[in-house]
Amino acid sequence: MKTVKISLDSIEKVKSFVNTIARFDADFDLVSGRYVIDAKSIMGIFSLDLSKPISLNIHGNDSMDNIVEALKPYIVE
């Protein structure tokens, strides 16, 4: 598992984020406070507080390097 902080501060960003991770055969969880939701669920994402960065947990067998590279536009330090 790998965890990164991401920012999804617009509707367009959420849509493109979900389209990006849907290409990978891996599980993605977004963690905001005590809530954990499936990151491939647009409705789930909109139930979170998107005004601040959220943790993304990546579980999978795909190459982590490829996943992280694809997620660069959303990752915040």
C-alpha cells in the first residue's frame, strides 16, 4: 500500500481523477477524518470535504510508479 495526499478542489478535477484511476486494476481509498470511501465513486468523493487535501491509499498489483505518475496532477506535497 502507498499513501499520497491529493487535492480535488473542483468538479472537473474530480471527474478527471476518477477517469484516471479507473484505468488501473487496483483499489483506491480516500480517507478524510474518520471517513473512508472508494475513490472510484464520484458520489462518494462528493460526500467528502474537498476544501482541503485528502489522503489517497493505493492498494494493488499494478506498477506503483505508473499509478503515481498518472496521479501527479492531483498530488500535493
